Amino acid sequence: MMDPGRTMDPFIELDGVEKVFDVRRKTGFLKRERHRVRAVDSISFSVARGEMVGYIGPNGAGKSTTIKMLTGILTPSGGRLRVAGIDPSRERTRLAHRIGVVFGQRTTLWWDLPLIDSYRLVHRMYRIPAARYRENLDRMVELLDLGELLDVPVRQLSLGQRMRGDIAAALLHDPEVLYLDEPTIGLDVISKTRVREFLRGLNAERATTVLLTTHDLQDIEQLCSRVMVIDHGRLVYDGALAGLHEAGESERILVVDLERELPPIAAPSPARVVRVEGPRQWLAFPASASAAGLVARIAAEYPLVDLSVREPDIEAVIAKMYAERRAGRPVA
Ligand SMILES: Nc1ncnc2c1ncn2[C@@H]1O[C@H](COP(=O)(O)OP(=O)(O)O)[C@@H](O)[C@H]1O
Ligand SMILES: [Mg+2]
């Protein structure tokens, strides 16, 4: 059964969306050359209400440009884009009441003012009813542990504290969708964990639609069941995280410790030994396959002392996917 508030009609819809920047590059003394950067190149996808989707890709892929078009900061050069049925660049103010956005690289908080003053300004700017503002603020303070920070000027906050402050500011007006552009960039492990837990709760309890742009693949692994991969302005993958492994034909590694140094284990294909170090051997096998059969076989034929399985590194999977794409092979 679907959660209440979750419907299948698309909340965010992009159809062949493009963004081209005209840039002038200095090519010599007094000489400038015009050239065009296709930051987003005919992207189509839709996100249903209540979904939490990861939007990943290398630097310069077009992630931030997409987010800026979704908020109405930038106008697409082509294609059709709708958020909650609204064309963002045409009705940016009307849309602003329904969306929240956090840019990890810059704050929307007032640098010199205590954190609480930024929230009071948000309160007035969005004309949030007093009771609801109170209620939301209390909830944010509790969930994001902001109590001690409210009277501290933003410039004195650590990066992790500031990020929590920014997330709260983006949510005080109860937006239906939250865009996060690199929210965990530069954060320590504890802050990252806290931010992730908060986002998971927000999505589960309030069915807030979340579009999460990140470099940190652990963000995606821990939060998103669906991931979109963008490269050079093009969507190269849209699907389950598990499927990404298959698209990249990733492998898991079985690490076995034998009683003594032995020749490489004769493993059933496609599993194979990729490294031997004394009594320890590493076997690669397809990530989509179960390790059980392989383990049983080795245990029956070799003096096994210990073993562990290493999950594939998504970063490597994506790198491989990009490489294959450039070589002209389809991936998804
Ligand atoms: N305002 C701009 N003017 C010119 N080029 C831009 C502008 N904004 C982004 N770009 C270019 O568009 C491409 C995509 O940038 P961006 O969306 O910021 O990527 P990402 O967020 O994935 O790192 C890059 O080549 C970037 O240099
Ligand atoms: Mg970016």
C-alpha cells in the first residue's frame, strides 16, 4: 500500500530540457572567442511526489544547473519543465512557497546575524502563519539540534552547524519538495550522519519529495532507492541503485584466509582469484551473484580459516560506466 500523500503523478517533470551558456574566453591579447557550453543537454525525467532521488555525476556534469532551472533561478534554453504544474522561471515567486533549496557551497543565512534572526526573516518573507512557524521551528531545533546555536552569529558556526541551520531555513515554510545541492560537502562524519538521518525522517514522515545532488556516494547508498546519473549534461542512468552495479558490471570481492599459503584457488567461472598474499586470497565474482555457492565450494575443498565479502565501490562502477559510454557502448 502506498503512503498517504504519495501519488504516482509526477511532481517534477522535465522533457528535453536544455541549458546552453554563451561564454567568452580570452584567447590572446585583446582577443576573445565566443563559445557555447551545453551544460544540460536534452534531459527528460520525472519524479513522483514523496520520492527521494539521488542526482549524481562528476564535476561540471550539469547538476547545479539542473537544480537552478528547477528553482527558476535559471531559464532553460529549450525543452519543457514543470514543478507542481508550475513553470519555475515564469512563476518563480509562486513556486518559492512550495519548494525549499539548500546549496552546500553557499549559505542563504545572514552571515552577521544570529541564526534565529535569519529564521525570523524567513518567517516574514514567506508569511508563515505564527503558530505554524513556531511549530516548525521547534521541530527543526529538536531534530537538527540547533538549540544552542540560535543566538550564535552564522559566521561563527562550524560548517556542519551552518548546514543544519541552512536545512532548517529551507524547511520552515513546509515546502513539498526539497532540493539539496551537495549538502554534505566538507562535513565531518558525525555531521553527515546527522544530516542523513534527518533527511530520511523528513521523507518518511512528511513525504517530502527530495532531490539530492551529491559527490558522496554514501549519501545515495543510505538515502535513495533511485539514482540518476548525469554526465556531460546528459542523463546516462536512471534506476535503482542495485541496477547501477549491473550497468557497470561491478564485482564483489571475496577475501579468504586459508590455513597456509596455497596456489590460487580453482574457483568456478566467472569467479577468479585476483590477488594472493601469503595465506590470504582475493576472489572477484559478479555483484549480482550470491556468494553462498562460492563460499560452500571453497569451504569444502580448502582449509578455510576466515572470510569476508567486500561490496563494490560505486565510485568505481560509475567510472567504468562513463568509460564504457565514451567508448560508445550503451549502459542503460
Ligand atoms: N553561469 C555560467 N556560465 C557559463 N558556464 C556555466 C555557468 N554555470 C555553469 N556553467 C558550466 O556548465 C557546466 C555544468 O556546470 P554545473 O551545473 O555547475 O555542474 P555540476 O554542478 O554538475 O558540477 C560546466 O561546464 C560549467 O562550467
Ligand atoms: Mg554543482
